[in-house]
Amino acid sequence: MVKVNEYYTRIGNNYLFSEVARRVREYKAAHPGERVISLGIGDVTREIAPVVIEAIQAATREMASPDTMRGYPPEAGYDFLVEAILEHDFLARGVRLSADEVFVSDGAKSDTGNIGDILGEDNRVAITDPAYPVYVDTNVMAGRRVELLPCLPGDGFFPPFPARPADVIYLCYPNNPTGTTLTREQLKTWVDYAIEHRSLILFDAAYEAFISEPDVPHSIYEVEGARQVAIEFRSFSKTAGFTGLRCAYTIVPKELMATTSTGETLSLNALWRRHQATKFNGTAYIIQRGAAAIYTLEGQRQIRAVIDYYMQNARIIKQGLERLGLTVYGGINAPYLWVKTPGDLTSWEFFDRLLTEARVVGTPGSGFGKAGEGFFRFTAFGKREETLEAIERVKDLF
Ligand code: MLT
């Protein structure tokens, strides 16, 4: 008889965003004709930048000829994309990385979810609470014990250091879901912690393109010493609207080492390469051509205009809700607004009220962890008209 991985019984039946989608589907089925506005999952709504479309079309035409068609892509990405990443995302910020430290992939969700495959089961893992659910779920699936680090408004959502030294620490900045950030100085305290305790920081920087303030680092490698202790995840999903195209990358510096139970030291870069070579067959050529196009001057101009559009949505939501007397965090360096629910409504109660009385969907804060209870997340990735209308509907509700 087949045995299951019993750790799966320790996670809920539904992934957070699937559960939200299920409730919305049920509501819509029971109320046909009602128009529901979704500011729930952080999915993009603007059209893909013209430079990306043109690059994908040109690459698709290459596929139509035996002389220029491409088969399996290199597992860690084509040189043209890797070189563009190194130059624009890192060298331009004073960070020197080498090509064999970049691993192009199909998404930061897969990478943050799969990275645990190369880490031992007995690592002590610390994860901020609230957090992107993938971090906790994938560690529970792997049978690891997780210490949650409650990030609270009174501390500016700064994560407390673990009660017991952690081997692996997940940090996401700009933060999903709170929309808050760490300054360079604050991030340095975590890098110093990791150096002192020989821990590994898994740094999710999927939202770095939304940073507007100068003292907020875009990469953890802007902090001295981080190369020895951190893996960084980046994504084209939100930066350039690739949620449906799928492209991301992960940086694994060659200095990063981990030990076996017998004390042998192994390179995490080599292990991740081995992992990807075995479990991943590369990101499609045409998609990587599309991703590389964002690094041209025109590409930068086009994606910046879209990011500005979303951040204008963020201002609209923030100001609209603040006028109603609600307390709102985030929305300045991130496309997420983290709102204290009114009165003593729980996150799911607020979700239900918004859905049934205003026909507006957001994401319940408690879905991101216990410390998210009593909060609610709105995304700035909606269409402008719908964002404006959603705020009007919430106003009417009050
Ligand atoms: C979110 O809404 O948190 C994100 O869209 C989820 C994701 O990037 O997978």
C-alpha cells in the first residue's frame, strides 16, 4: 500500500490563495450578475510591456527555422539574460557577482519552495510572521520545525531575533504581506546575526523594483558580509508583469557553505546547481528573451511606467482607507497595503463582510500567519478604475 508523506497532513487542505479563490467562486455562483472586484492575490493587470512582446515574438520566429530554433535551454539560464541581470540588477548598485552564481528559473515561488531540498531536515528554521505562506508550508511538508518571528506594528514590523539560534532564516523585503521594509542598517543587524550564528538567510527580494526610498537596500548583497550568509530570490513577475509568462532567478554565492552530519563542508552553489540540473529543465528561450528586453533603456522606461501606475493605486488605497480612519501600513516601497481590521473583526470576518457587502476581495492577514490576525491585505496590482471603485464601495460600507 502506498504511504503518503505524512507531513502533508500538518498543513491546511488549501493553499491560502486557493482558499480565497474558492470562497469568491462560491459567492459568485450564489450571486450571478454581481461584479466582484479583486484586490486579493497580487496578480498583475497591466498589459505586458511592448519591448517584451516584441522580443518574445522575434524569439518565437527564431523557433520557426531549423537554423535558429533552440532546444533545451541551459538549466541556469542563457548568457544573454544572466549578463544583463549581473550588470543592471547588481553591478549598477555596486554588487559584483559572477555568472555562475545566477540561476534563472520559472518563478520565485518554485525557488523559495524548492530551496529546502538542499537543506537538512534537522535545520532550525526561523520565519517571520506574517509571511508568504510558501515558506512555512514547504518547511512543514519537509518535516522541519519552524520558529515564527512575530512582526508587530509596535516594532515597525521589525522581526525579533529567534529565541534559539536559527540555522535558516527567511526574510522578505520589501515585505509581502505587510508592505514594510528594512533600512540598510536594520538589514545589517540580520546579516551580522547570520555571520555570528553561521546561519543562512533566504532573502526574498521579489518586490525590490517597488522601492522608492533611498535608504532601503534593493539587494541583501548591498550589505557587507551578506555574500557569506545569504541566498537571494528575484522575480520578473511583479517587476515586469511576468506572472503568466514565468521567469525569475536566484543568486547563490560561491562562498556559501553548509556541513554534513559528519562535518564535511559542501558548497550550496554546487548543490543548487545539482538540484536544478536534476529537477528543472530551464526557462523557455522565448521567455528569457522577453525578460532580457526589460534591461534595455526603452524596456526600463516601459516597466517603470507600469510600476508607477501600480504605486499610484497604492496611494489611492492608502489615502482612501486612512480617510475612513483605518490604520494602513506599507504601500510606499511595496505594492501591498496592510490594514488593521476595524473594531475587533477577525481577518476572515472582515473578508466576509467586504465580499458580501461591498463585493470587494482582499486577503485575510491571518492567512499569512498568527501575527497577521486582525489585519487585511490589499494589493495595488488592480486596474485603476476598479481600485477607485473598490475604495468607494468600502467607504459606502462604513
Ligand atoms: C501574493 O499575492 O502574495 C503573490 O501574488 C503570490 C505569489 O507571488 O505567488
